[in-house]
Amino acid sequence: MTDRVAIIVQARMASTRLPGKVLERLAGETVLSHVLRRCAMIEGGDVVCCAVPDGRESDVVAEEADRCGAKVFRGSEHDVLDRYHQAAMACGADVVMRVTSDCPLIDPAVCSRLLDLFRSSGVDYASNNMPPSWPHGLDCEVFTVAALARAARQARTPDAREHVTPWLRHEPHIKRANLAGPGGDVAAMRWTLDYPQDLEFFEALFDLFPAPAEKIGFEDIVPLLQAHPEIATINADCRQRRSA
């Protein structure tokens, strides 16, 4: 019997630097819509779930996720680890792929390769950013629900509760694997939405995409940016710590 894989995307309205960023529009669709539609294209995934905080402020996010065809789970705003664990249980999942809602260029092909690596290596946890070697914005992680449950029971620090996977990335008894990317200048590219300049970057880039935008992947975007270096300069000064 094949393990049931839930692709869980965390999303909320609150954002210190760019409030409401998941509902900003790119090529006529919300950022959240781009993320969820791309997640639905990941080979091996059984269900796409949007894990949204409780509270009225997040109702509009839940409504958008529902419109996009994702399963919606509501849970703790600040204990995102518990929200993920409860969402995984609600999905009846054995395996979880974690994607964040600020990555409108998340690549289904890269995610599918990570899921294949996870299955073939027999690990508890796999990612594509230990160490970072893909553009920041293609980050994804896969882990067993059993390992997630252990993290939910044992992780204590605020950082571990808010960012979901620090315990899984550092606990010595967890078996891990990493999907290496191209590295070099490509790994230095920034494709994540956290600052107003990032939104300007995406608007300029999406203007170059043929429709439908979700069909445009990593191998298409890199040469496009190399041909239009002025676009990459838009958010070049933005800095954000990767998962650690």
C-alpha cells in the first residue's frame, strides 16, 4: 500500500514586511493561487492542503484556498508546528511535503524529484536546502508524519514551533537526505516574496511569462532572468535567512 502524501502549504494574512502578501496578484491570479496550483501538479502528491490560522483575519485566505480546490485546515497562528501536525492528521497523511505560501515559482518538477529521493533513500526527512543550492523560493521539505508527531511532542523552542522543521533538521536521531541543485550563481537567485521589492520583481518577471504561468518552471526561468538581468536587480538588496 502506497503512503498517502499531503502537500501542506502554510498561509496567513499577517506579514511584518508585506501584509496580505499571499493575496497580491500576479498575472491576474493571487500569489496563493499560483502556489496551490503548482503544488497540485507535483507527481506523487495525493492532496493539497492549505493550513491557515484560526481567526477572522484569515477567513479571506481560507476562502481563496477553497476557491483554488485545496483542502483547508484551520489551526494555531503561532504554533505552526502544531498546525502542520493537526493538518496532516486531518488529511490522513503518512508523508507531508511542506511548501510555504510566499513561493509563487515553486517548481512541481523539483518537488517531485525531492519526493522520489525521500522514498528511495528511506529517510525520515528530506529537503533541497541543506545546504542551499537552488534559488531561494524553490525550497521544499518532505518528512514522515511519524517524525512530525515526534517534533510536535518534543520541540520546545519558539523558533521550532513557529518554523515547523528546525527540530527535524537538527535532531541527531532523524535520518536526512538532501536534493542538490545547480549551486553557484543560480543558488544566489531570490524568488521568494517577503518585501515590496520582491513583489516588483515578480510583477516584472510574470509579465514575460506566456500563459499559463504555472507551466513555467525552473529550467525556463533561469535563462529568462539571465537574458533580463535588470529584473534580478529589482530585489537584489533584499536579504532573508533561509530555513536552518
